[in-house]
Amino acid sequence: MYKKAVLEQEQSAKELQTLISSNDPNIIRSDISEYLVNLVNLVDNIKDYIYIFSPEQFIILFNLSGYTLLGMTMTSITLMIIGQELINSFQLELKYPRFAEYIKFQLTLRKLYLSFYIVYFYLLIIILISVNIFMFFYAYI
């Protein structure tokens, strides 16, 4: 019985291999392995490109990514504040009492998100300043 099951499994594996290796245009592949391989190749190409940077170019890239993160954080904070003002100005809690609990829950989450984004913002600023100071004195170390 065990040998029969193993033999059936081997036959099924062979059939799958022939289907995978066939170039029949009627067979549509739905695997994501090609996309993952392309993504891995893209990441490797980016790593190879970054490795040829000089220290100054690397710091410029670091600053650009840091300022991009700061901009995204400021955008999130601004949208939270504007969203809160819209809820207050349209008095959504009074107009839609069914959604009042949901709005209160969202307000609680917004307060937590806002505090997280503010801490994240200052942490990014501290990291950017410290790396820039380090690179300023890099030649003397």
C-alpha cells in the first residue's frame, strides 16, 4: 500500500513537471515566482549600484530618503489634523449618531497615530542631524 502511494505521488509529480515545462499557449500560469525573481534581481541591481557610491554620495542618498520620510510624516500629521477639523466642522457625530461610536474609535486611534508620528518625526530629525554631524567630522576621525 505504501509503495502504491509513493508510485502515484511520483506519477503525479511527473505529470506536473510536464505541464510546467510545456509551452502550450492555452495554459495560463498564475504563479508569482517570475515576479519574485524579478524583484530579487531588482534589489540586487540596486545594491550593486549603491556599493559604488562614495561616502558623500551615500550621505546624499541617506539625506534624500530621510527628508522623504519626514515629508511623508508631515503629510500624515497634516491629514490627521485636517480630518479632525472636517469632522468637527460638519458635525458628523451629531448628524450620524449611528457612526458616533466608530468616529470616537477613530479619534482614539488618531490620537495614538498622531503621537506616534510626532515621536517618529523627531527621531528622524535626530538621526539625520547626528549622521550629518558624523559625516562633517568623518575626515578628522
